[in-house]
Amino acid sequence: MKRTLLLGACLATLLLAGRAQAQTVTVDGIVYDLNTDRRTATVSGYVGNAASVSIPATVEYEGVVCNVAYIGVDAFHFCTTLESVVIPKGVTQIRDNAFYGCKSLRNVELPEGMETFYGSVFGNCTSLVGIDLPESLTGMGYNTFDGCTSLRSIVVPSGVTEIGSSVFYGCTALEEAVLPDGATNIGSDAFYGCTSMRSIVLPAAMQMVGMRAFEGCPLADVHCLALVPPIASYDTFDATAYENTMLHVPAGTADAYREAEGWKEFQNIAGDAANSISAVGASGESLARYADGVVAASGLAAITVYDANGARVLHADGVASLSLESLPGGIYVVDVAQGGQRQVLKVAR
């Protein structure tokens, strides 16, 4: 009898503890799962229909204030009325499919401190034209922007070393993807079907580029700054690219690339990426010029500067000029992107 009573008391204690730890509340259409012991909240759903949602940094339940820390699995998926969302400081993770299928979503404000995107977070957000990713971001799961057919440009933060599988799959409007200097791996199908992409710069740290990573991309130029050819496969790029694309590699490494799987298929290889090349935009007109320590663009542009080892040393978005006066003397690669066109310059300081 005592044993039965003791067992019942233990079960009751566990049930009460469970109730103390986990509660679900809905405030302004946002559903939260609360852990009142840890004082944290996960956004687990949305039952409203507002076009704009600003998620608060905290939510209160029976006098207990919980900090919103996560956007949970499927939290806003298929919210087709959602056009804008503001995610508060303190949120570190957005989990699988959180905004999948939000076809009207145009504006997303992410906080500094955000660390990880899980799989398909913004998949099939077909109205998303651009998004500013915080520098604190270190992880991007598979299919993060899969099917974002309006996404035009992306700058991947410096803390992201791996571009996951199918991250930009089918982003047919994507013209520019700026990869961080420390990026070492590009997963399979990462840029598959990005039919507006004309150029890509692969940083010096690159070690592996997966299968079909750039299949279906009408690339005019690939600038690979790695001194050792990254691991690649025969179908990393498609047959059209192997026939028509110019592969720019560091001076003195062209022969190594001509012997490496996934690179030897290129019919046009130039050993000039360490010193870069001079080029003009797709229209045949010069997009930028360099004089007196300043790169001047013909209009507002994204300007990225690499040193002779392929490390990114300066970057600015939406500027008409960029001074190189802060850099020591040497040879630099200047990549200028403007309105779907691109120009790569070699400059000497």
C-alpha cells in the first residue's frame, strides 16, 4: 500500500513538473511553447492573418516572463498572407520549414545573434527579393532558399563555412552570390537551376564543390581562387559550362586544374585569378574604373575587394565608390556587381 501511494505521489510530482515546464499560449495570433523553468519560448505556430508580424522579444504567462529564443518547426509555413516579419534579438535558431511556402513574404528582418537556419526555412518564398543575413550566422541547412524564384542577390556571412545542399536550388532570379573567404564546401545541387547567374567567385579556402552544384547556371566566368583544385565531380557544372565558361584560376595552377576531376572538363582555363583579369559588363560597357586609390562605379553597386591570396579584404553594398587607401601596397582583385552585370578588375596599390 505504501509503495502504491509513493508511486502515485511520484507520478503526481512529475505531472506537476511537466506542467511547470511546458505551456502553450497564443498572443496576437502567435502560438508559443513556453518552458517556464528555463524562461524560454519557442514560436510554434501562427493562427492570425496579418500581412506584417513583429515577434516580441518576450512573452509573459502567469507572471513568468519568457525570452523568445527559437522559431519552431513549421511555425509560419504556408502563411500565404504574410508579407513582412520582424524577428527579435535573442532568437538564435530558425528551425525546419518555419516560413516554407509563405508566397507573399517580401521582407524579413533578422537580428544580430542569429546562429542557425535549419532545413527549408525560407523554401518556396517566391516573393522574397533580398534578405540581409546577420554576421553572427554560422549555419545554413539544406534547401534554405530552395525555390525562392524572386531572390536576386545574397551575401553569405563570414561565419558560414559550408553552403549546404540545395540551399539556392531553383533560385531562377539569383544574379549574385557573394561567398565568404572561409567557405570550404559547397553541397550538391546548391545553385542548381540558378538561370540568371553569370559569374561566381569561389574563395581560396574552397576544398569541395558537390555534384550538380552549378548545373543549369549559364556562367560566363568562374573565378576559383584556390591554389589546390577543390574536390569536384564531372557533373559539378553542366556540359554547356564546360564548353563555354571561362575558368579563371591562380597563376601557375592552370595545369593542375586541367588534370583535376570536375575541372579538367573546362575547355577554357586561364591562369590569372591570383592577379585577376580585366573585364567588362554583359552589355560590353565598363562598369567601373580605378584611379588614385578609389574604385568608382558607373552607379550604385556591390564592390568586393580580394587580396592576391584570394582573401576578401573590403566589401560594400549599394555604393558608387570605394576607397582602397586603407590597404597596403600590392595587387588586388576588385569585383563590381551592378544590375545583373559584373566586372572584375586587377588593380595595383
